[in-house]
Amino acid sequence: MKYLLVDYEKQDEQTLLDNIAEFLWDNGNEVYSRNNFDNENDYKNIMKSCDCLVFLSHSNYSAESFFEYEQEVFHKDFDTEINLNKKIKYVFTISGVYCDAIPSPHKIFHFEKLDQNELKRFFSWCKRLNLFDKQR
């Protein structure tokens, strides 16, 4: 699977994004970060080819409002040729991890707060369930 990591809020949480990227990479996935693209066309091409988008948000959005907000931001940033409904989206927030793989966003893991210890708990849970493992 190809994952694109996005952090629209530009917070000083690069370490958390790096930890997420490392976990996905170590499980055999291709990982790209929005921060690594100087050329907007290259970024759009990666966006089109990625299977999943991963967001990091430190705001206290509800899952539904975040997914609506994220759709608006993408449609402002990109032309509508990128169909976001075909991408699986994961949102790491201060209260947990949300996913829209089924029709509406659902919390798949609860956090007390968004930090490295909670990410370690999430990654351990994912390993037990073989989540995010590249299909072999």
C-alpha cells in the first residue's frame, strides 16, 4: 500500500509523523510525506497514486467535522480530478485514530492524548491484529 502523510496544521510534531511513517515503512508499505515535495505537480501525482492518506490533527474536531474539513481543504488545494472518496483516510487526533474505510468515519483506537507513548500503544495493537502489514 502507498501512504501519504499530511499535516495541514504545521505543528511542531514532526517526531509523531516520523514515528507513523517509520511504522508503516517497517511493515512493508511505501510512505510519502507532503513535506518532501517542492514541486506541486509531483505532489499531485503522488496524491493520485496513493491508496491511503494519513492526517495528524491537534485540533479537537469531531470525526465527522474533520473529514468534512479535510475534503474542503483538498478541493481548495487541488483540482477535483483527485477523487478523495476512493482513498482510505486515517486521522490521528488528540483523542484517537479515526478511519473512513467503512462508509462513515469511525474511531478505531482511543488515545488519552496524542504523544509517542500512545502511538506505541496503537502500533502494538496494530501488530497484534496484523493491521497495516503489506499484503504478501
